[in-house]
Amino acid sequence: MNSATDRLIASQNDLQAAQASLADVEVRLAAAQENDARLAQELKQARADLEAAKARVVTAQAEVDAQVKLIGSAARESFQQQSDLRDLSVVWGSQTPAELSQRLQWNTTIFDSQAATKGRLDAVRDELEAARAAQADAEARVADEKDAAAAVVRQVASLKRQQEQQRSAVAELVTANAQAQAAAQGELDADESAYRSLVSDEARLQGEIKSEIARLRAEEAARVAAEKAAAQRAAEQKAAAERAAAARQAAAKAASAPAPAAAPAAKPAAAPSSSGAGKALSASGFIRPINANPGSPFGPRFHPILKYWRNHNGNDWGAKTGTPIYAAKAGTVMKAGPNGGFGNFVMIGHGDDAQGRYVTTGYAHMSKVVARVGQRVEQGQLIGYVGSTGLSTTPHLHLEVRLDGTPVNPLLYIP
């Protein structure tokens, strides 16, 4: 993927993260504002309760003062009337037993009234203490609510600042994302163009391979036909010679036949080439053409920006520029040199497989080509060096295996 595309993806990720952060801040801000409104209502109620408690204290204090005053008056009056002869005056001042009874009742009533007044004073004092306690509680509630409200106000202010910061960040990222999109568009267009060019190169290469296969098979058919015709002519010439010899022998009446000549000694079979010896062979007779491990695999690839699948017709083997590349199998070099999106490219024909399909291997993006068109190369023979020519962004070997021109997974053949 191109660098501008990478930056665009990173920019889109950053923008999504900033938008999510902004949404989170706005949710928390809404909750804080709702909490602030609730606390404001609670503070208003607490203040109303405090005012009611204060009014209750004032009322209770007034009642206490009134009761104290009333008791004070009663006490002074009682003191002023206090005498050792007072109780006797109640008795002696009565003219009749009925009047005495009435006077004793009046004295008891006055005493009970004073006791009731004292009880009322105790009650209103209790009410005053309760009112003062309620006032203190209300004042504490008001203080707590004010502290809580102040904390929420600070939280709201902080969240508003965060909201503005996040909005600013989102705005900057939107601008940066637009710039990244603009920067990436050119590379995306170039990537599209390069892909179309590569598809065209693939189609052209496949056509060239099929044409070459047709030519080779036509040459092979012509060679077989020529050999057959030559063999037939030789057989006919031999038969004619044999007939002529028989005729001469019959005419000369030669009785004796010559001894048969000894058969020539058989020549020893030629030893197979040791080129590439020591490298592991696959079941199909291929070796690994480079000292590296396979990376990007054969098959469809999904482009994250263009949003479609496209084929990768080989395996990529990452390696440093200048790493040697060897023939995976013996064969004849069909192409060697610049080849469109493949860059410096070598293609080797290996003949038909067991199913009669013509097998080729292709080696792309070389920094330098060593092989030559028409050259017979042995397995393991040096054919070039790793590079990054053509449609490539990093040094690597793009390796292809084709059957009758159709690409197949190289790892089915390469060990």
C-alpha cells in the first residue's frame, strides 16, 4: 500500500477516535449539566427549608420570651403576696364553710395555672431547640449543596473546555483528513493505473506464453514428422540396398557369408548435472530459487481504500537488493529483461508436466538479469539478483508458476 494511503487510513482512524472522544465528552457534559440543574433545585429547596427553619426559630423564641415574661409576672405577684398569714387569711376570711371551700379551690387553681405556665415554657423551649437544630441542619444542607453545586459547576466548565478542545481537534483532523484524501487520491489513481497496467502485462504475458507454447509444440511436431520421414527414407534406402546386394550375391554365386561384426561397446550414460546440488527438491522436482522465506501469498487481495478484491498471481519473497536468484528447475530462458510492471524479468520454460501442461516459472522485479533469452539453464543456476524494479515498493522476488500460461500457487511446487 502506498504511503499516502497509509497516512489517509491513519488520519481516518485519528478522526474517528477524536469524534468518539468528543461524543464521550458531550455525553458527560450533558450528564453534568443535568446534575447541575438537579443540585440547583435541591439547593433552592434547602434554602427554602432554611428560611422556614429560621422563621420557626423566631416563632419559638417569641413564644419562649412570652412564657418567660408570663412566668416572671406570676412569680413577682406570688412573691409580693407571699406571707405566713396568707393561708390563715384564706381560712379566717371565710364567713361560711362554703366560702372557705371556694377560697381553697381558687388557691389550688392559681397554683395549677402557674404549673401549667411553667410546663408550657418547657415545651416552647424544647420547640426552640428543635427549631434551632432544624436550622443548623438546614444550614449544613445548604452548605453541602452549595459545595456540590460549585464542584459540578467546575466540572461543567472543565467539560466545556474539553468539548471545545475536542471540537477544535475534530475540526483540525477533518481538515487533515481532507488533505490526506487529496494527497492519497493521486497515489490511488496511480495505483489503479498501475494495477490496470499489471493486468494488461499479465494478459500479454499469458498470451506470449501460449504463443510460445504453440510455437514449441509446432516445432516439436515438425521435428517428429521430419524424423519420421527421415526414418522412413532410411528404411526404404536400406531395403533397396539390401535387394541390390542380394541380387549381386546371387549373380556371383558367392557361397560363404562374412562373420558378423562385434557389437560396439555401449557408452556410459551421461551423469546428471550437479548444478544446484544440496538444495531440497519438491515432489515436482523444483528447488527454492532464493535464500528467503515466502511472504505475501498467492490469491486475491482486498484493497482497504478501493474496496475491491484483486488477484496476486504469485508469491513475494522479501530479501535485500542484490540477493542471488536461481533457476527453480532446469529449462530454457523464454524472456529476460524489462517487462512492464514486472520490471526486470526472467521466464523459464520447463517443458510439459505429467498431464501434458507446459510449465513456466517467472522471476520479477530483479535489480539485474544474468540469464539470456534462448539460454539453457540448469537447476540452481544463477539467473539474476533481487531488486525493486517495475511496480514494486520494496526489494523482493515476485515468483510465478504457470501451467499453459495460467498462474497457479507457486508453493504447490516450490519446497
